[in-house]
Amino acid sequence: MSTGYSPRLAQSGHAPVGSEFEQLFEAVGGQVAEVAALLDVPPIEVTAVVADDFRGEVERARASSEESEDYGNTRYNTDRLGSLAVAQTTRLTRDASRCQIVFDRTRLNLLGDPLTSLKTTMFVAHEMAHPLFFRLRAASGAVEASDGPVHPVDFARAITRNAADEMRCDIVADVVLQRMASLSTPDGQSRPATIADAAFSDGLRISIGEVLDETIYPGWPDLVDKCLAQEVSLDHLWRTVIYQTAEMLNLLAYAQVPARSADIPGPLEAEYAEHPGTRLYLSSTWIRILDAAADTLIVPLDRFRDCENELVTVGEAALLNMWERVGLTFGPSHSNSFHIYVTKPAR
Ligand SMILES: [Zn+2]
């Protein structure tokens, strides 16, 4: 199959990447290229590096990007709520015709036993899928606010878009795993491996519980009350809530595709259904986004714009509603300024 997706692995740092990883990269790249062809993704030049200095390499990619101004002077942050960044894909051009993937070498010493090599395959496939959706979004003309949003409405749209991409890349990773890896069953047969086999061992769903306890509830209403008592600034409040919303939605996105693949409910519908953070804030929000995503996450170029815009519009409304329950509403924007109203949070 001829495609316009032919990723190249470049060396960064002193130690060689290792032939095992090179082979994996090539095999996964071939699979992702087939998906790219099925979705009519226009040509993309993808370079990948395995970096000793992960953060520095991502910052170099961002500095050389046409979108470098969107990143401003903020340093690339590798800390995630409940997880750690292990790879990052950057658009080098606005149309995403050139992208760079950086893998963190310290997280790649994983090939070896079957489970860890399954996980490595999953996360390499996931990351190699990101350029496809950047490219589809740009080429289809789906409305794209910058990665440096200002107004909370733009944040809500960006948060939805990013969480959707995490699910899209996991769906591709699931397909790749099923084609590339198999597991033996207790009766001595073998079956294709799925993303559920690779993802559940890493405690992702436990992390979601920790974030619910430590950050969402009573964290959010307490923070709003502190702002009302003038103990923390309004700026700190809304930035914190928006940042934590983005992180939580990404975690929920990471849990979603493995759950669907194993045909079990997601964490908010199962072990955390009764958590106040779920009941008061997250559950209805996330369900609205999932309902809108339904089976329209992976669509070809000619459908991508409409599906994406519909999803992002639903996500915007769902997140603004959620922030309202948290106690934050936002007035209209006039150039770069807007109003924030703080009221008692739902408890
Ligand atoms: Zn991702």
C-alpha cells in the first residue's frame, strides 16, 4: 500500500537506539502507515528521536516549530497528574505536514519480558499515531484554536480536542497491537493481544482514584472557597482548575479505550461512580463527551472536520457547565480580557 506516512528514526545523544527498538519502530510505522492510507491522511514527514534529554529535546522541537510563539516562554512540563509524559509529538509546521516525535530513552528500556514489550509497542504505536490526527485536523479545515488559548471557552475546546486525540491514538494502538502481538491462552491456544492486555497492569485506574481524592474532591470546592475568602488569587484558581481538568480528561481518555476493548465500564461508571468528584462534577461531563465521540473518533479526511467540530462544541458546553458547578463562570471576552465570576461550589 503506498502512503504518505514514512517515519524516520534519528539519533539523539551518544548511545545508539538499539536494533530491537529500530525494528519495532519500523514495524509499528508500517502498521500506522496503513491506517493513514485508510483515512486519506495527506503526506506527513515524521522524524522521531530517542532522547537522553527528553525535556530538552522537546523544547528544541518546539523552538524550531512554526508554532513556537504559541508555546511562549513556558518550559515543557513532564509532570502529569497521575502519570508521567513518556513521549511527545510536536507539529513543526502549522499544517502538521512535518512533525517530530521525541521518546524518552529512560522510559524505553522496557523491551524484554512479554508484558513490557507489549506496553512499549502500545506506547510507540500511540505516539506514532498522533501526527495522523494533527494532519487530519489541519487538512480538513477543522477549526483549530491555537495551543496557547486565552479564554476559558478556547481552553474547553482544546481540552476536548486533546482528550479525543488521546483516545484516537489508543484506538490505533489497539489495532496495531492486535495485528502485531499475540498472547497464549490457558488452553494453549493463542489470541491477538489488545490494548487492554497492555494497559491495565500499570495502575492507570488506581491513579484516577488518587487524583479524584487528592485533587478533585474536596480539592476543587476547597480551592474555590479559599478564593472566596481571598486566601488564593482568582488567577491561581481558574488556572489550576483548567489545568487539572485537562489532566483529568486525559487520564479518563487513557482509561477509556482499554475498557472498551475489554468490554468493561470506564472507571467513573464503575469503581468511582459514587465518588463526590465523579457525581458532582465529572460524570455527566465525561459521558456527554463520550456520547458525542461515539463512533466518530476515527473517520477519514472528508468527514473529519464535521465530526471534530461537533465533538468540540459538545465538549465546550459540557466543560463550561462543569466549571459552573465548581463555582466558576466566565463572561464574554474583549480582546484578551474576560470576566470570571466565582460562586459557592456544589458540594
Ligand atoms: Zn498521546
